[in-house]
Amino acid sequence: MERLVMIPGPTPVVRSIQDQMGRPIQAFGDPEFVADYKGVIDDLRTLFGCDGTCFVINGSGTLAMEMAAANVTKPNDAVLILSNGYFGDRYAEICKRRNLDVDVLQSIWGQSVDLNLVKDALKNKRYTAVLATHVDTSTGVCLPLPALGKIMNDFPETLLIVDGVCATAAIPEDMREMNINILLTCTQKAFGVAPGLAMVWADQKALQARENLGTIPDYYIDFKQWIPVMDNPARYFSTPSVNLVWAVSESVRIIQEEGLSHRYDRHVRNARAVQKALEALGFKILAEPEVRAATLSNAIYPEGIDDAKFRAKLYEEGIVVAGGLAAYAGKMFRLGHMGNVTTHELAAALSAIEKALDSFGKLPKYGTGVGTFLEALKQ
Ligand SMILES: *Cc1c(COP(=O)(O)O)cnc(C)c1O
């Protein structure tokens, strides 16, 4: 049975992107592939306002996180982590292992780190970098990135690194406008491609910071190994994932055709409608309304619902959602609605959720969720 994968990544992959992954292989030095690779790198730079280099390499989001940290910090450098959940904590762990001097501003799950505290921290200590998760997938909280970018204006000696894994190509991010020095993501979330590629954008300031470090201990993720390849993909450093590069290229074509601002609007519209529907069905959304992400919904169960059984029921219905993490394991499920997912797919997911609720005797009335969703989309 083909199931609809509605977890917060991998997200559904549309046919035209699947077709790129199924193409006969080409040599990575084939002039056709070299042109395709170069094209996607250039388009990605333009899309997010990058005046430096975009690295598109084999790996996952976590590799991209390590790559960003490795290229602009050295042991004992101070970094400030803004953690709105599990992935912020992961970034702290990555930085600790690199022997950085790590300070963490931690929010209560469901809220976002207070930006006044960020400002105070930056005033009191000189940080090499601020590392922020745009949307923490564990909580569904979206950090107010434009406001953080404004704060960074006053601290030009500190770099801003943004983990955009659950946001890039779904929620506005512009490196120039938001003072982002390194932005990172991977293919399986809002780009709607299978897992396999990491994407890291570094602006001129970040590239200069890398230059200032001299030789670094990291080999595969060293910007300097890749800069010549990203400039001219006919050069070899390590074998690119040929078919996934084509797949991203098709994803970028879809993004350009839709237009970034339309894509951002669509995500907000769908998210608000889904969230309204889940609330009408008796779920609570973990993230506070003012910081609620447009890319996924973390829905806390009403009393009397067993998480494993609920998700098994959805699975039977052909819908796959993710469980909660850490303290919220067993207490909520996570529904992704980013990338190229359609309103029809969301309506299908909601109808399966209604069926699952009904099996627990917890459904107000058939149509409550789907109806609320469709009504909300009209507005
Ligand atoms: C998924 C995710 C990651 C990790 O990406 P992987 O591809 O699983 O390594 C990192 N940060 C955020 C915000 C994510 O949502």
C-alpha cells in the first residue's frame, strides 16, 4: 500500500521530482550534469539572497549543522545557542564536542527564546556566532528571525548561523535582509526531495571567517575543499549524488514557478487551516499562537488517547505521522505540512485523523476537522 508520508520530513515527493531520481546515471564530469549542478547552485544562491557560496553536498541536515559550525569556529570560541527544542539542544551538543565555549538560551517547549535575553547576552560577552533554529521540529516553534536579524545589526563581529532545516523554502529567509551569515538545510523537508543532500549557504563574511581559521581538522565538510567545486562542478573533490542534484534542480524549478512569496503565503494559509481543524477536533497545538510554525503542527492528544494505537490506526488508513519527542513522547503527534504537499493530501490526513478519533469514541462529529479546514481555506 502506498502511504501518504505526513511526517516533518521526508515530505511527499511529487512525480516530476521522482522522475529525476529515476533517470539513468551520468558521469559527474559529463558536461550536461556539470551544467545542471552549476545551475542549481546559482539558483539556490539567488533564491535566498546569498552573496557568497552555496554548498550542495551529500549528507543530511545534521551534517549541514556540523559543516556550518566547523568552518567558522575554533576550540574555545564562544557561541550562543538559541534553543527552542530538540534540534537546538543537538546544536549545543555538536558545539560542545568541538570544544567551543557554549552558552545556551533555552525556551520552555512551545515558546520561543526571548530576544531581549539574546540582546543582553550579546552585550555582555563577545560571541563568535549565534546559532539559531528557525523552526524547531520537536516543538513546532518558529523563531522570529527578522527581529533576531535586526538585533544582529548591532553586533557585526558575531556571525548568525540559522538551521533552516524545517523552514527554508517554506518560511521567509533572506540572508541579506535578515543578516544571516550561514543558512543550512537539507533536501527532505520543505524542498520536497528524498533525503540525501545537505545545502549550506555561506555569505562573504562567513567565507572570510573560514579563511581566517587556516587549516581546520575537518576534511569532508571543509568549505575550502568544496569552494572550487561549487564554482566549477567539473572539478572533483568527492562524488556528488548525481540524481539527487537533478531532483533538487526540479524542486527549485517548482519553487520558481510557484514564486517564493506565493509559496510562503500558501504555507501560512494551509498551516492556519490545519491548526484550526486540529483544535476543532480537540487537540491542543504545542506552540503558542504567535510563534506557531507554518511547516508542521505538533498536536497534543485530548485525554484518553493512546499515542501508539492512534498512530497505528492512521497507518492502517494510509497516513503516516510522527510521534512526539522527549517529554512529549506519547503525548502528541507531529503532522508535517511543508513542501509540495497539497490541500487534498491535508484533507485526506484530516479525514484519517477523524476516523482514528472515532475509533476511540472521541470524534465530535464526522466532518468537523475537514469542514473546519475547508472553511478556513476560503478566508
Ligand atoms: C530534521 C531536522 C534536522 C536534522 O536533519 P537530518 O537530515 O535528520 O540530519 C535538523 N534541524 C532541524 C530543525 C530539523 O527539523
